[in-house]
Amino acid sequence: MDDLSVNIYRTQSTRLSIWDYGSNGKYFVTICTDRKVPYFGHIESLNLVPTEIGDYAKKCWESIPERSPFVELDSFILMPDHLHGILCFGKRDQSDWKPNQFGPQFQNLASIIRGFKSAVTSFTKAQSIEFHWQPRYFDRIIRSGKELNQIREYIRDNPGKWPNAAMLRRIIPSVSPSFTG
């Protein structure tokens, strides 16, 4: 086999290669819809007015600890086109460390996010609702109490940073109200 073609089609991982993403710790994640389409709803008075998909996505996120009892939810917010959340892993009997590696994923951050995204996608397909996720997700390993509090504040303040729909319609009159946030 030609050495030039080895791994040519594999996308480089954004995960920290020396970290065990199944280990106990706190993880900040951001999961986006494809092309930032506001499938989850729109912001009104600093609150999400959810669509049917938004309601279901929120329920799926809140049910993560039912499917994965080692996960506790911390702050999270569902926005029109993304979700920010903090997942806390607390495995009582964890004793081995497995650095991040390519291959099957089980009881780690990737498997939790995959399960969440899959549940929402299955729902939309069953309801014949158009919906697409952005491939991948963003994560950050939370390393201190100070960082945890800063991320909680960022999550809490996120709706206030959302663009004002009325202002957008004045700037771009042809923008559909259902896609302005």
C-alpha cells in the first residue's frame, strides 16, 4: 500500500490525546446544529421559545443520567441553534486510565454525546421533521473551580448575547422571522 494514502481521509481529532475522556471530571460541551439553523426555537425575553425539536432535545439532555448513571448534569442551556452544557463524570469504581484512542467508544464523553445526538435525530426522523447536526462537537476539560464558575456564568448569560431578532429584520428585511432567533 502506498504510504502517501495512509490516513488521508481521517479527520484529525480535536480531543486531547493523553486524556481519558471516560475518566472522572467535568466537561464543558457545545453541540451545534448544521449551518446554525435554529431548529430548537427562538429567543424571546431572554428565554428560548422551543420548537418540538427543542422540547425533545431538552428532554434528551435531561435524561442523560438515566442512561448513564455515572453522569451528573450541571448548568446547561439550549439555544436556537446550539446547546452548551456541563457534564460531570463520577465513576465510583474507576481505577484504570485509558488515553484517548481511535476505536469503539463506551462510557466516555464521545459515547454520551453520540447517544444524545442520535436520540434527537431518531425523533426528528420518526416525526418527518427536517433536522441536521453539525458534525462533531466542542469540548473542554474543566480544570478548576474558578473555570467551572466562569463557564456556568457564560452559560447563564448566553441568551443575553443572542442577536435581537427585530434588529436583524431591520438590517436584513428578507430574513424569515422563524430563522432570526
